[in-house]
Amino acid sequence: ASLPALIIRHSVARETPSSRAALLMPSSSGPVAAFGALIVLVLAIAFAMSIVWDLLVTVGFALLALMIVAQAGHQHIYKPTEALIHAVERWRDGDMTARADPGEKGTEFASLAQAFNALVARLQARDLERRLQSELLESQVAERTRALSEMNNRLQVEVAEREKTEAALLQAQKLQAVGQLA
């Protein structure tokens, strides 16, 4: 069998490397058979190397894609999540001046950060209003307490004066009664 005939037979049958080897083997023996066997061996090695190379390239691209996805995940998911958690922890500890960093505009994390910041700003304003109301009520209570204390003092003075007046009146009535008896 000639080399072109062997190549044609090889390209027609594509089952396995062993069936390829059988198709490429000429029926005769001798140097031509050895040469055919050598060609079969070279083709099998080339085929195996092609598979290994394809596998290495595929694994390499998969690792590269994994590294890119991991970096993107770190940059666009982990960092914004950490920033939100840090802000929430500060709010939990009472620091209402803390704000969440919105990061990249147009992302879900930026929307969340803006919503959290607006919520905290409203809570901060409500807390300030409550404190002002509390201070106003405390001053009103203090003023009313002071007024009641002054009124109580005046009433006690009046009661003491009345008691004196009543005692003097009673003494005068006793003297008058003694004077009428005599």
C-alpha cells in the first residue's frame, strides 16, 4: 500500500488509535511494514500529545478564568460587603456619624449603601429631635417644679401667719372674756 492510500484510509476511519494503527498497517512485511508501524507510532504519539496539549490549554484557561472570577468577586462583592458590615457595626455601637461607602455607582451595593445612609441620616435626625424634645420637657418640668416650690413656700408663710393671727385672736378673745367676768 502506498503512503497516500494509507493516509486516505486513516482519514476515513476515525474510531480509536488502535483501529487507526490496524488501518495504517500494510498487509505485507518487511521495511515497508516497519515504516508503516513507525508512522503509526508517530501518529499515535502526536495524537496523545495533541490530547495532552489540549487538556493543558483547557486547564490553563480554566485556572485563568477562575483567577479572574475570584479577583472580580473580591473587588465587586467581598470589599463592598465588608464596607457595609463595617458601617453597620459602627451604627450598632452607637456611632451614627458613620456612613457606608457606596463604591462604584450603579451597583447593587451602591444602592444598598445609599439606602442605609439615608436610613441612618433619618434615624440621626429623629434622635436629635427626640433629644431636643426631651431637653425642652426637662426644662419645662424644672420651671414648673421651681414655680410649685415657690408657691409652696408662700403658702407655708401664709399658713404660719394665719396660725399667728389665730393664736393672737384667741388670746385676745380670752383676755376679753376674762375682762367681762371681772
